[in-house]
Amino acid sequence: MTNNTFYSQILLDHHMHPSYKEKIDDPTMVLEGQNPSCGDDIWLMVKMNGDVIEDAGFQGSGCAISQASVDMMLELVIGKTKKEALELSALFMRMIAGEAEGDELEDLEEAVALKDIAHMPARVKCAVLGWRTLNEMLEKI
Amino acid sequence: MKDYKKDFPLFDHYNGIYLDSAATAQRPAVVLEAITRFYQEENANPLRGLYDLSTLATERYASARKTVQHFIGADKSHEIIFTRNTTESLNLVAYSYGLSRLKPGDEILVSIAEHHSNLLPWRMVARKTGATIRYLECNADGSWPQDYFEKMITDKTALIAIAQVSNVFGRTNPIEKIARLAHEKGAVIVVDAAQSAPHQKIDVKALDIDFLAFSGHKLGGPMGIGVLYGKEEHLQEMPPFLRGGEMIEYVTRDSQTWAELPHKFEAGTVNASDAAGLEAAIHYLTSIGFDAVSAHEKELTDYTMEGMRDIYGLKLIGSDRAEEHSGILTFTLDGVHPHDIASILDADGIAIRAGHHCAGPLMQYMGVMSTARASLYLYNDKKDIEGFIKSLSEIRRKMGYDK
């Protein structure tokens, strides 16, 4: 039974009571991310102050994994520089691919709750939707 | 309740609850044996070898075709074309009949509930011929408004593409009536029978169907074989779909003549082993009989619907009568995305489908992004349903809701 790890309390909290699922003032950039096959759909908003992600938020709908993953991601990257955020994103992608283990995962904090998605190929795209969209944004900014 | 599970070897190895038979069914042992027997005793390239073994293979392939012919009540065995699956069968009709017969101003009527495989080929035909697509829009439960087809089918209608049973609703469409109205206006009807062939007796003559497509794998046959039935008068006139070996009579430097039906539409080495497997699947099903299959499915569907009624926030899509579901139960659960439903059920060893079911336009029409679908077949039993309902009833709480 993977229930206990897969839909952990951390994941459910971020899904049911997200901290960043709201519009922000004066975003530097807004970008939509979609998983057409699932219907996961998010609008990610980021406000930069120089090189630092000063504030961020999102709106959208979709499965618990996609929505919780975005919320965890924003908790992690707000206050970080663009470079740090891109590094976290790369680490997250490696974790989901089952290629990152142990201590280095500590940097991902609560997002480690999604580690077991690596064993569920059909749900990988849900977990990475937010990160994929953030990457695309940061590369344009 | 009769136990059919023992006929299906997968259940000797798989301890889960399989409720995704509308995606693909499990195969009875007789099908696996027929495939093995073909390769062990009869394997040669059919239709071309001038020796005994090839004749055996050819006879097996021809026998499978006759079995399919009788299974759907066709007049002649050469009206049965073997393909890879329903999708290929429908594409064959679209590329061959559609592109050569349709013209600007013609209308193609496509049900809004169609699987993408009975929509996208027609969209291609419309784009290339100048014909237009018009959607047939069903009610929210998959039924049709009063006198709807009388209104929609007009002198402009050239072709109607519709499933006999929708893979979302499970409801049987009034094919006989639609075919009659189509023929009155000089149109043809193309029927996707992927979800009906496993569950009900089909009679292409009585229904007066022009083209009918289904897959072997949804009725217990192998994955690599499908069927296209076409009326001889259409098939004779149609150009080939794929060109190459086995489908010609003479080839010179500058010209060729096509082989007789059905070979004109079966280019390349044919899939005789899977045809043998399909034949065994049909024999298995008909030996049980569709009356028994339907009664079994109805009892289980009733049982499932009863359990679903007690689950908070659960909405069943389609008819409220079990016999109008063909074993397909599509549903939503308030506040829980269908992919989360599927993942939580999977953790309890239960296999269902979640997503758009290859019916994007229908999902948009119904105003849902996606749905969950449990689909059952003759090897399911009450224990499966009890496990499914128990797990289903716990999902909202597992997702953090009070009830």
C-alpha cells in the first residue's frame, strides 16, 4: 500500500490549504502551464526584484499532486535567486527521475514528499508541471 | 454467480481488482493456446506458399474470417477485412471511402461522444474534401432528444460516424434507426463497435450497417488484430488503403490490378496468429452466450450502482438503469481529481481508467475536465465490486475531507 506515502499529510495540506494559491500584485511575468491529458492547468505569477524572486503565486485547477507540487515549489523558491531556483528545479527533476538520493534532497524541504512519484510514470507530469512552468519563465526573464 | 475468472490465466498471477476492461479485456486460456498452437503447428506465410504448411496457415486465417463473419451476421466472408484495431479500421474507411467519395457541400455527422478515433479521421476527410463536420449532440446522460436524428440527417448528409456503444456512457445508440434515416437520404453509416462487440450480439444485416469496426483485444482476443466489416458494394468500389504485397494481381512497370476482396485491403503479410486468437475468443464468448454475459454484467452493474449511491459526492454519468451501461461506469467524485481517484484505488490494488477517455469534445461539452471510469466484464465478481466500493468510499476522507 503506497497510500500513506503517496498522499502524505504534507501533500494533502498543500492541496487543501495552499499558502500561495492567490494572485500577487505587479507580477513581472505570468505564464500558463498545462497537462492537456489530465486537464491540469495553472497560471504561475512571479515578481522579481533584480535577480531575486520576491513574491510568487498561482491559480489553477487539477489533481492534488499538480496543485500541491506548485504550492510546495513556491514556498521553496520565494526569496531565492533565479540561479538558486533553477538549481532546485534541476534537483527536483532528478528526484522525480529517481536519480537523486539522500542528503542532497534536503534542499527540497517539503517537496521531498513527492519523491515516490518516481515509481508512478503516469503521474510524473503532474508533479513537474509547476517546476516546468517556472523553468520556462525564469529562462525568459 | 458463475465463476469465469478461472478461465483467465492472468488472475493466477494478478491479485488486484481489474476494472478497466473497456480499455482492454483479459484473455481466456483458449486464446493464448490458439496463438501458441498456430505458431507451433501451422506457422508459414499464409496466402502465398505453394506447400502444405502454408496451406494450413491459409486455412486457419480463412477460418478465422468465417468465424468473424458469422459472429456479426455478415453475408460474405470477404466483407470482413482484418486490420490492427478499430482505429485502423476507421482510418481505412476514411482514407479509402471518405477521400474518394465525399465532396464540398457534403456533411459528415459525428456524435459529440465519439472516441477520437471516430472523429479525427473524419476531420481529416473534411479538410481534404471540403465536406463539413456537424456534431450530433446527445443529452447529458448520453440519450438523444426526441426526433433528433430526423432533424439532423438531411439531403446534405453524406456520412454518419457513430459508436454503437459510447466508451463513456456505455449506452447503446439506436443504430438501426440512424442507418435507416441515413439510407433514406443516400448517406452511409460508419459504426464504431469497439465497446459493443464484447457485450452484445451484433447483426450487421438486421441493423443495415455500411461499415462496422471493432478490436479483438476488447473481447478477449489478442492486441494486434481488429476487424472492418464493409458492405461488398462499397468495398468493391473503394480504392486500396495500403499498397504493397498480397494485395495485387498483376504488377507491370507502369500499372497494376488489385487483388480480389478482402485481400485488396490487406497489404503485406497478414496477422494469422492473432486471427487464430480472435477466432478462439469469439468461440469462447459465443459458447457462453451473450445472454449469460449480459445477465452477469447487469447483476454486477446493479451491485456497483447500489454501492455508489451511498458514497458522498459521487456522481454517476449515464443511465440510471444497469442494463444501459454495457459494464461501463463513468463517474466523478466531488473535490477529487479523477487521476487522484485512480492513484488511490491503485494503492489498494484496483485498476480503473481516469482521464478524458479519448473523448475530448464530449468532456468539454459536459463541462468536466476528466472523469473516472470503472468497466467490468464477465470475469469480474461480487468480491471485486465489494473491494472497489470499499476503497472508493474512503477516498474523500483520505484526501482530507470530513465525509
